[in-house]
Amino acid sequence: MSPSPYTLVYRARGRDASPNERRVIVEPGLLENFHGGALQGAFIGALAGSITSAIATQGGPFAGAGVARVFADLKRAPRVQRVGLWDIGARVARLPAIIERLNASQPKITLFHVHAPVPAGLVRSAPDMIAWLEGFQKYRISKADREEIQDNFLVQDFYAHADRVRRELGLDYLIGISGLMLAGEEDRQPYWNYFATGSDRTLMVSAYNLATYAQKANRPYEAAVAGIAVSILLATLNPKIEYHPDTRGCLFDFNAERASIVKALRDPHIDHDCLRALFPAYRESAIALLDALREYDPAEPRVENA
């Protein structure tokens, strides 16, 4: 099985391109039909570096097919959002497979599997998380709060580093996928146990206990993770969308009781009011993404590069 072309490997700014990477950038025919300054520079360099391993294993023809396929996706609409999914401890083994299905389902969003090193100390220890929560002196901390906060990831620690990775990869949005629940601060008040949250163009998804919920819903783990990522991305792209009290599995249910997400995993949909709140440009794509999540079967062979 050839590697997915929807892969971006992060390299710190300043590292020179390897000979193979330079060859991809200037390979005859790869870029000759491509126009659009927004996709040049950082994104082109990141894409070239990312397929170096493909050149080593599959040769130049695969590199050409992979780049052509990505460019074709990015030209399907006047403005295509480039969105990275970065696994920072959730261990979503089949993430590339669900990315390809979602990309094939609609033209407005192209997802990429981001490979980047996770900085040491990004995940705080349990005592550090308790100390963070105790720092909000006006908030009364119960024994249950102390126990729950230990299984949370502090999102503010992620945002600054992630935004640098996003910019240097030439992405519009970057979504981190954590194996922990999500905690943070908003309006000087703490929150925790969230499934998803974000700040500007850097977003986060929690896969905590999600494999168990996916099993109860009889859905693949990667589809469950991708569903939450689609939810927070659409909410960010459509400011009128607000997470609301649980209905019957709407993509934008708040899921304060985390197990309630099983309904949305089993049969994801968007309530009528939420669908109307989406910008018209995203409505068809949102429905197509949900159809792809609902119909995704990991047993089906993935689409290989032609």
C-alpha cells in the first residue's frame, strides 16, 4: 500500500530542503498546471518535504501522482480550506484512511495528516493540573474536580506552538487530537472535560475514552475522532453555530455527559436550526461529510494513487 499523499511532515523553519525535496519542487510537470499564490511558499515546501519518503519507496511517478491529486483537490472550489489533523497522543492508527474518505466526499475542505514532534512537557502532570485549577481562587474545587482534572490537557499550552506549526506548513487550520480531555480558561474562568475547543485557527479534539464510545456505537475509532474534528471545524468556520444542549445526536450537541456522544457517533446528523446557521457555501459539504462519516467502512479498500 502506497503512503497517502495527504500527509504533511513538519520541519522547523531554517532546515534546508534535501536533494530529493528540491527535486520534487522542480520535477517537470508537477507544478506546470498549478496557479494560485496562496498555495505557494510554505505549503509547497511542506508538501515537497512530505513526499520525500514516498520518492524513496515508490519513486518519482508516485510523487507526481500524489502532488497532482492534492492540487486537484485544492482547485475544486474557489476557496478550499487546508486543515491539518495532528495526533498528539490519541493513537488514531487509521487516520489517513478516514482523511481520504472525507476529502473525496466534498470540495470545500481538504484534510491533511500532520506529522510533527510533540514538545517535551506539553502534557502537564497530574499535580500541575490540580495546581492550575486551584489557581482560580474564586472557584470551589471538589474532590471530584481534583480527580477529573488529572485526565485533562491544558489547551493554552498547545495553541502557541501549534499556531507556529500551522503557519510553517501553510495550513488554514490545525486540529490537535489529544488522548486526554480538554481543559482551558475563558473569560478568566476554568473549564474542563471538553470534547473540543479552539482559539482562532488552532483547534483541539479529545479522544479520551472515545474508543469505548465508538465501540458502543458500532463505529470505527477513527470515524469517531474525525466526527468531533469536523464538528469543531464547522463551528469555527460558521460563527453562528453554537453548541447546544443534547438533542438526538446532533453534530453540535454539547455532550456534557460524555457518554451521550454515542448517539452522534451511531447516526450523526445536523439539526435543522444548526443547518440553517451554516453559511450556504458550507451546507452541502457539511451534509456530505456526515454521509461520509456514516458510510465509512475501514474494510473497504482505500483509493490508491493513479
